[in-house]
Amino acid sequence: MVTSTPAQGPRVPRVPRSPRVVVVGAGFGGLGVVHALRERGLTDVTVLERAEAAGGVWRDNTYPGAACDVPSPLYSWSWAVKTDWRHRYGTQPEILAYLRETAAREGLLDHVETGRTVTSLRWSEEARSWTVATAEGATYEADVVVTATGQLSEPVVPDLPGADSFAGPSFHSAQWRHDVDLTGKRVAVVGTGASAIQFVPGIVDRVGALTVFQRSAPYVVPKPDQEWGERHHRVFDRVPALMGAERRSWFWLTERLNAALVGESPLTPAINRGLRAVWRLHLRRQVRDATLRARLVPDYPIGCKRLLFSNDWYPALDRDHVEVVDTAVAGVEPTGVRTADGVLHEVDVVIWGTGFAATRFLDGVEVVGPGGRTLAEQWRGGARAHLGVGVAGFPNLFCVYGPNTNLGGSSIITMMEAQAGWIAQVARGIADGRARGVAPRAEVYDAYDEEMQTRLSRSAWAGCSSWYVEGGRISTNWPGRVQEYQERTARVDWSQLEDVS
């Protein structure tokens, strides 16, 4: 051991240490960050999860029929190939089991502390680190903080007159009440988005009557699902390259869809016409009633909202005991839902299929950076981040599934893996003494956001009145292909960053 002082002998070089990293959220994004950090030799990582177990959206969304709309070979970690999926499109129990089993096998769960609800992040000028506080009274000191709370973690229930006055059970689809028996009940479903098109077919045979309140009809196309039995599993086990080929094939197809949605492909008009033709044929084949068919025609261009995949949504609506109401909901009363035309639709149960607060990033977490500046002030008018990951003026604070990283098609896991890899590179640089408090340069931060908004203004989402848009700007979606994003995040460009510690 060296005990001499600088005056007594040669100066002892500083030995870089692994930065203390706190990750908020233990879903696919947060656990993927832990894996990426460990791959670069960084193990001082703590994951704070507000629930009692890991899993993210696949832990929370347990409604009947919950499943993924991206094929399982693609909707999975690239470093944890699974060859025995039961279906091409994984169901909620199977995806959750995959996440937890993989995380346990890789030792990722060893870093997770459950029952920890993060309420604030405060940068200490003196310590040059973050203090992370939780609602349970625990605090953590971190050199690097990664928020992996996602865009689909906070359910939204409309603030309607009388919403609290309903006499029966009411709940959001992401907070499903399994203790409520729907058998023979009159059920109202408010919303026709990605969750509703799964749980409505899942409950339609149990309920006595079903009223579906539709603000705007979705585009729904066939879901090319397939059950995989032991024969498929044996083939995939013996020839692993086949699973890789399927993954690459789906990636290629979804990249074409992404390109069409953002309008950056010369084939965009042809692809959109093809998708619309498939949707129209799907609707005509599955809905007998011409009046109902007319009610299920969207009033916006294809791609303006998420394209949905289902083989049983339209048949579920074309049932004698199901009514689709396209008049706006005006309020809720003790016995039912009243629409703008004055009609009271009496029901026993209300289920909210009204989505999530996708644009309210880090909602409920106070973030105070250097000089007392808050992230809420920085993001007034809409959240933004360089590469969807870093925020100017906020050192060593990074996002996974952050602003402008959502997709209209393809697997969000591929985007989150790219983000995790970029963050791990920066953390490794901090460990090696390259910098201490890293944030994007202000001019780089602004230029990137201008690029995002310019490109998005030419996309299918521009001008859409949907959950993608906040205050006239799109703060959720990525305007290009996944491959482009992977290339831009594959290697950290340190010239775009500055040490602001």
C-alpha cells in the first residue's frame, strides 16, 4: 500500500472508480440498462422500483387478452434469445415470465429494490452528485441517474363531470379489477385504443350487455398470429439461426412500416394505400351490419394514430348484445354514462380504456439540477432530450424510452437497447475519468430538437389530434427508422457533450 504524501514521493494517480448508478424503473428498459452497464464492467447499480416486483407494463396490464402487437422474436432482448415462445405474438403472462426469468438468470434482479417510489432528484453542487429521494423515506446518492419509467406507466382517466359519482365498480384497463365479476353485467367501455381491442373480445362472451364508447375509430388490420408447438420449438432449438432469421425478417418488415408512417420512403403512398385496402377488406369481411361498418370507419388518414392488429375486435363489436356509441361522453352519473346528446346509458360497471399520460415524462418526480433549475421549467411546452436520452444543463441524468423515442411500428426494446448501450458508454467514460458531469451541449440539444420537430412535421402524425401531440409539438415519437437510431447511438460523440459539473 502506498502511504507517502505528494511532498514525500511521486504523485499517486487517481484510480477511476465505478460510478454509482441509480436506475428508476425495473421494466425492459431499466433492466436492459443494468445489463449494458455490467457488460462494460460497471456493477455499482441500484434499480428502484415502486411496485413489489419487476415487470413494468407487463406486470401492470393484466386485463383479459393482454398481449403484444410485435412478434416475440423481435419483442425480446437481442442478448436473450428464447426459442420456445408459445405464440408468435407473446401474451402478457409469457412476456412477464420471460422478463423475470431472464433477469434472474443474468443476475439483474440482484440490483433491484422494490417498494421504492422515487419522488425527487436533486443535484448537489458540493458533492457533484444526485440525491435520489423516495416516498418511503429512503435516500440514495448517485453519480449517474437513469430514468426508465417509460411512456406508458401512468394510466389516464378523463376528468369528466361526475366521474367519482358512479355507484358501481369502475377501473382503468391497466388497473384491472379481477375481483369484479362481469358475468351478466351491463358494462361500459370508454375508449377504443390498443388495450380495448384486446380486452373487449376477452370479456364479450361473459357480459350481459356491452356499450363501447368510441371517440374515433381505429384502423385495425389482421394479426398474423400463430401458435408454436413442440415441433417448432425443437426446430428452433436445433437450428437457432431460424429464430434469428425470423427476427431479422420482422425487423425488415417493421422498418418498412416505420418508413411509411414518417413519410421518409418513396413507397409511402403505395404502402399506405395497401394498408388501407387490407383494413377495408378486414372490416367488410368481419362486420355484417353496414350501419355499424360505417361507424367503424376512421375519420383521419391511416398512420395518424397507432395501427392496431386484431382478428377478433370487429367480430366482438358485431354482436347483438354490443352497442358502439360514437357520440362524445359528456359525464358520468351514479347509474351510467351520459353522452353529449343527452342520452343516459345505464350500466353496472365502467372500464376506462383511455390510455396513458404518454407526454408527461417523469410525472410526479421533482428534478432539480445545477443552480436550482428544475426539469419542469426546462420541459415547459413539451419534453425533449438529445437522442431522446440527455438533457442540456442536467449532468449525468439520462432517459430510457424518453422524448421522441416511441415508435409507430417495430419493437421498442430495440430502441431501448440502443439507449442503454449509449448510456453505458458514457458511464464507462465517467469511470475512466474522461468527464465527471456529462450533459449535451446547449446548441447540440437545440439543433437535435429542431431536427425532430421538422421531420415530424412531415410525418403522418403532424396535425393529428392524438395522444402523440402536446401543445402543437410531438414529444413522443421518433421520426425515422430504428436502424438510423441505432447508428446514431452506436458510438458516443463526445464532441456533442460537455462536462458541466
